[in-house]
Amino acid sequence: MTSKESQSAKFIDLHGHHSSSKSEDRDFLYIYSYSPKINDLPEEGQFFSAGVHPWEIEDARTSFEEVKRLCGDSNCLMVGEAGLDRSIVDDSDLRQQEEVFKWHIQLANELKKPLIIHNVKCLSEIFRLHKQFPNHSNWVLHDFNGSLSDIQECQKRSIAMSLGPRFYESQTARIAHTISDHKIDLNLIFFETDERGDINIQTIYEKFAQKQEIEIDDLKDRIWQNLKALLGTNLTS
Ligand SMILES: [Zn+2]
């Protein structure tokens, strides 16, 4: 067993935009998501991802140059968030978003790092691109809230799904029910706080474990295994 394999599981906050002292806690692993023009730069020693957010693609070339530089850093665990958002544009701008998104797909492939994806009402485009780019790195859809058939398509393609505060705060918690009702394998599931620095990721794990009727430690171990599979050799501590 290597030293990497012997590490004990931590709670993972796969995606957040708040600076977090929790990232220094030994029981938590937090990946700060940096987007030029939106967020502050990652702190020294902090794990992070970097990408041009589809909300800020004006002057995307310059932003992407910065993203490329940052993504080469060993503390950068993923490329993104990048992706497609139909809620803010008409179809011609969506093409521009797609162009910028493709740069990130290629960068993730070159660096062999996972790609964390922002999606609003563009899942079919994302599946199309997933098919179009052969030998892609691992993909994760952040703030995932899809239907059963979306989950099944993700499973078919081995695209991971990160569940944000939405699943646990909404009254119906639809996604959590879909997962338990249909006994969805948890091998592609992650959790995140996204914009919500006020929520502790452990609380999200606890709510999910309750709904799935599994032990919190089992859930923690399973999600930790998922992270190892997602990051491969890039998981360092
Ligand atoms: Zn985000």
C-alpha cells in the first residue's frame, strides 16, 4: 500500500468560491474554484481549480491565458469551472460560450486533470461535446440537479455529479430521492458548497447519509474513493 492509499478519508468540498479556513482542517479537503474577474486568486498552498466562467467570457483570451498558467500549478486539482449557461444568453452567444468551453476541454486533456463543468439547461450540448472529444479527462458536472435519465446518461459516460446546497435545502430534495429510490450507485457522486460559505460540507454529507440510510463514515469513505478515482495521481494530501 502506498502512502497515498493509506490516507484516511476526509470530507470533500469539491467546489466552492469562498475562501475557507476549513481547508486547513485535517478532516476536510476543499477545492476553491477560481474564475478571473469573479473571484480572488487562490491563497498560497490552497487546493483549487481555475477556469473562465461562462458568465465572464468577455475578453476570454486574456482570462484563459491566466487560467492556463494557474492550471499548471500542482495545487490546481481540476480545470474549470467552465461550461455552458443558456439562462444568460441567446443562441449566438451560446456558440461563443461553447468555443471557450472547448479550450478548457482541451486544456484538461493536455494536463490530464479533471474538468469541472457549469451547466444551465445545456446538458445535451455537454453530452454531445463529451462524445465529440475522444480520450477526454474525467468530467464532473457541478451543482448537478438532473433527472433519472440524466443520471443514467452520466453513468453511461462516467461523468461525475457534484451535488450542491440546492439538493439539501430544497423541500423536495428531488435529486436525493431519485438516487435512493433508484438505488443509484454512488461511485460518481460528490458534494460541494459552491457559493455557500455559510454551510459546512459535513452537514451536507449528514443529510445525504440520512436520506440514503447509510452510515456517515461509509459515505465519507465512498466519496473519498471517488476522489481518488477522479484525480488519480494528482491527489497528494
Ligand atoms: Zn461555482
